Amino acid sequence: MSVANTIAACVYAFYKFFVFKTSRENSEIKFRPAAIFDMSDYTFKGYQCHSKEGWNKLELVEFPVKDFQDYDIDVKISYTGVCGTDLHTLRNGWNTTNYPVIVGHEIVGKAVRVGPKVKSIKHGDRVGVGAVSWSCGECDACHTNNEQYCKEQVETYNMSYKEGWTAFGGYANYARVHENFVFPIPDGIDEAIVAPMLCGGLTLYSPLRRAGVTKGSKVGIVGLGGLGHFGVLLAVALGAEVTVISHSPRKRDDAMAMGAKNFLCGDDWDKDPANIRSLDLIISANSSLNIDLEKYLSTLRVGGTFIQCGLPEGKLPAVDPFSLIMNNAAIRGSNVGSKKEAIEMLALVKQKGVKSWIEVLPMSQCGKAVENLHAGAARYRYVLKQDIK
Ligand SMILES: [Zn+2]
Ligand SMILES: [Zn+2]
């Protein structure tokens, strides 16, 4: 070997030694923070819908989740309720769906990872998540327990965070949500029973409370479906006398079993003078377009209010202004409820032993659950039990 070659070999050996050492150090430097700061030893998996045509063909996939931030909580999901909104979204009924989507916003589970600035929830707590997962925290709505009306709110699915992350819902094994939208679930309430209350129940509880419903209030519930049945159960729990207005005479026995006092059905119940100006409040949980609005308004007492909670895939019918003016009636809408109201509702549910009427299916049968809901078979909510491995 020539001197030149020997020198070259030595230079190469030194080069290899330093490159190897440096790259190993670099790889250790990269590895250590990940081990310290990313404590998740799980991946997020959920049942994804790819298109309107495939609304009932939900495929189990791993999905990307937003970065874990100081106020975030990871929830290990045990049950997720099946809400009418899931079906509207899967089928693009409101023309707002951004596929692919993972629906589900009635989530119950356990807090398995809690951000360093979270104050209200501890690791291991039983918790729930509803239809909203983030709001700005700074506007009038957010400062007055109206965060569900924040103009910047991010719903639990089919929306994006301003940083670009997609929000995926609860037909999944885990959910990652800001503390402000994670509700503590009191002991003594069954998880499957409570899951559908976190959107469906809250959607009816909030307008009942805001309308001041109390013992002796006369409340009408239009439509005895998944939402409407919560209207009956929760209005009765608040002490109201409830009238159910339904298109289906088959629902009478169920309405009475839920605690209703009166059941109006058919085409001519408004001809009975006893039904005119008889109610303080009517909540329509009906999400079909078959809404006989003026007939409902005729049942309101002077100053009464009609509140629309169901979201039909179309417009409400036109209203003759005389229907409003001649008895000082109001029409308003209502969107889910605040965290404060969720906590109040869960306390009432525990105190009065309110129980959702549910059918539990394994989460792997979520496609069947939405098909059944679409077919009108729900009595009255489907709840998906976790079985993702
Ligand atoms: Zn806000
Ligand atoms: Zn919902």
C-alpha cells in the first residue's frame, strides 16, 4: 500500500467513525423527545365513510388525529350513540359532508391522557363528549355558557380545526378533545344509557331549561323519535305535563310509558278546542319536512314559544304572520347545549333515574345501525359498544 493510500484509508476510517457517532447521537436526540412527549401507545382507528353512495359501508381505518395540546384529553371510547346527524352526514343530506368522514358525537369513555393544563378532568375519570369539540373561548357566546353558538366552533366530526386538522368522530376507539367539551359523567349512571344523552338528550334539555320549564309547565313534543323521546323523558323529569304530537298512532303506548299525559295524532286534533292555546312551549324534534307549523302554533298559550330542534333536509313552511301576532307567539331554534347544561342534565338524570330507550349493537355493526335508523326502526336510539381491537 502506498503512503498516499494509507493516508486515504486513515482519513476514511476517521470519517466513518465521526459520521457514525454523529448520526447515532442525532438519532438518539430525535428519539428521546418523542419518548418523553408522545406518551400515546395507541393508534386511532375508526369506521370511515368514503362517499354518499357508501353511506352504510363503513370501513375500519387508522386515522390521523390533531396534535395533543395542553388542554386536550384523550378518551378511550366504550360506547358511542348513533344520532340522526350521523345519518344526515353520511348521506350528505345537508350538502355539507366532506368525505372521508368518521361520524359519532355521543361518546362515553375514560380519560386516558390528560393535558398538563387541564383542571376539570383527571386521568381515569369517566367522561363524555357531545356534538362540539372546540370553540374560540373568547367571544360573547363562549363567555356566557353559549359555546355551542360560537361562530368558530369545531364540531366533533365533519369539520376542520384552523390549524388544518380534520375532526373525526366517535365510531372509533379513541377521541382527542379540548377539556371545555369533555363532560364528567357522574357515578351510578350506565354508560350505554348516558351515551345518547350527550347530543340527543342535551339537544332537548337545553331548550327546556332555557324556556324555564318546571313543575306544572305544559310542554308539547312534536315527533316521538330519537330526539323526541328525550324531550318527553327530560320534560317529565323537570316536572312538566307533556303532550306528544305524532304522525304515528303506534307511538301512543310508548309516549305514555315515557310519562306523557296526552297524545295527539291524526289530522283533526286541532279541531278540539281543548287543544287550542293549551301549551306553554312546543319543541319540534321532527326532522322530516312534514311539519304542520301553523297547527302547532295554534296550541300555544299567549306568549308561548315554538322551538325547532330537528334539522329537516329542507326549509320550514311559510307562516301566516297572524299565527304569530295574534297570540304573541315566538319561533326559535336551538342547537345542542353547553357544558354547564350537560353537567346539570346529568345530575337530573342521576337524581330522577332517567333512562334512554336504547338498543346496543357492537360498534362493528355501525353500518347496520345507520341502516336501521334510516329505515325508522330505532326504538329509540342505537348505541354502539366498543369492539375495535
Ligand atoms: Zn367563541
Ligand atoms: Zn347528534
